[in-house]
Amino acid sequence: MGGLSLFCCKLEATKNLTASTSLGEAGVLGMVGLEVRAIGSDELQIWDTLVASSAQGTIFHTSDWSFRTASSLNQTLIILGCYEGGELIGGCPLLLSNQYGLLKIASSAAALTPYGGMVITDRESTKRRERELHYNKVIAAICEYILRQRFDYVNLVNSPGLEDIRAFTQNGWVSKVYYTYTLPIGGDVLDRISKNARRSIRKAQKLGVYATQHFDTEMYWDLTVDTFGRQNSRPPFSKEHLVMMLNMIRDMGIGEMWIARTSSGEVAAAEVVLRDSQTVHRWSAASSEEHLNTGATSLLLSEIFTDVLDRNYTSINLMAGNIAHLSAFVTSFNPSLVPYYGVELHKQKYMFLKGLKTIFTR
């Protein structure tokens, strides 16, 4: 989908917002001095500027990423904005759905979108109390607005930049802790990794494994299916969704696909990395079972580290903190473990129907 088509998708989604989602009286809710409402199509650039400057903002919060995800998954997107004196000081993208025609659901979590949730302007103050008050008032205003919509279930997975979720938990939201790994990039990063990782890289080099940047969506899907197949499972997303997101990444120039090949040209491993204003994200990875012992995956990451350094980024988000066998590989590069937090709010109807589904599944 090109830029014009994507804009039309955004505009249509924004038009449908008022007609189909019943977002409260006059679409506005406020604490004292604050206004919460759906961001209009003419304000998307302002939203993206906020995302780029906020500690919580990631590529996954941007309007392009959010609208493409909603379109691909056949869901409705609303970006809630919190305004003070007409200035956008925070917000939260939500994907809306009505499962089985019975459950009204709002979520920031989606296939291939690891983070969502709150984005808040940074407070230029050295006083912790002022910073906390600023964060808490934005979160409280948006949560109050969400509550008035009477969703049966709300699920927000905030980015690592939101370190304090007490404004949620002290008001009845249930929290969940997730983990990711971040690696500082600077100097000779390969000197700081484990001996096993360096050994794998040297092995790959001796075997003639090499890495290049190239988008091949069909190859990547096949490799992804093989990777999940080794765990006796299927990818938790469709081929169509993966291809749509890969095409956007390529067309908008917000990331690269890296491919490691053997000396004979066979694909051994592949990774997709994304870039935003603050860091690089190791978004997706897949590998060939036949070439697992070549060290190709380690060599591929080492080439990505070099590219990240050349682009003047100071860190890379390696992901992989929530799956044991992936963590075992990533920790060989000696990264830092970083928590991030999800919060949920649900009604009894949601829990009842979820319990019924579990019983019938069994």
C-alpha cells in the first residue's frame, strides 16, 4: 500500500471512529484542565512528533504503524489524545474489536506489535514529584476516559520507557511484567560478548557465511514457518499480515531485512530490524534448522551491530526476553535485562466467556 492509499486508510478509519465506536459524550472527557478525545486525521503529524520525542514512544506507536496494523487485522484504530490548554501532552493508541458480537475489547497488543500503551511528554524538571504528577495526571485522565467507554476487556502493553505503572495498579488495573534485552552499542561491542558468541562468529566466518541486506518476503515467511515448526507450533500471525508489515517497512525505509547465507548461497538465517528516533529494534528473526550449527545467527547479529553503530545509535533492543530458548541465545551477547509492563482491566462477562472458551477448548 503506497503513501496515498495509507493516508486514505487513515482518513477513513478516523471518519468511522465517531460512527462506530460510541466514544462518550461529545467525544471529550477531562480532569481539571485536561481534555481527552480521539486525535483527528489532521493531527497525526502532531501525534508522531510526540511519539518521536517521548521516552515511551517507539516505532510501534506511530500513526503509520498503528493504522497499517489495524487495516491488516481488520480492526478499528483510535488514537486517544490528552490535551492541556490545547497542547497534546500524551496519548494512547487502541485497537478496537467486538469479538463474537459479545465482547467490546480495546487493546494495544497485536501480532507483530510488541509495544503500545501510553506515550507522555517529558517533563523538564529535576523534581521527581513534579514529573510523577505530570505522568500520573495524563494516565489518570486517559484511564478515566477508557472506563467511561465500558469495554469488557482492555489490554495495554506499555513500552520499556514507562517505568511507573502505579497510576494503573492503584486504580484496579491488573499488572503483568514482561522482559526485553538491550545492548549498548559503542566501541568494540564484540569485545564485551561471551566467548561462545565470539567462537560462533569465527566459525561462521571460516565456513564462508556472509550477510547482506535484502527484502525477500516469500523466503522470510517460509523460514518463519520452519522456525516455529521446530517448536511444534505455527506462527502466531498470518502470512498476509507479515507480508503487509514487511512491505511497509521496506517502502517507508524504517528498517532492513538481513540475510545470512552459506558459502554456496543457501539461506541460513534472517532478521528484520526496525529503527525509530531513539533506538533499533530486533523485530523478528528466523533460521534454517539445517544450518543451525554454522554460527550464522551470531554472525548476522554482529553485522547488524556494526550497522547500528555506523548509524550513530547508542543501543539496540534485542527483544527475546519472554521465551526461554531465545533468551539463552541473546544472553550470550551480554545485554541488560529490562522489564516492561502490561496492564489489564476486565469485566465479569469477559472472565465468564473466557472460562467457557477454556472448557470447550479442552
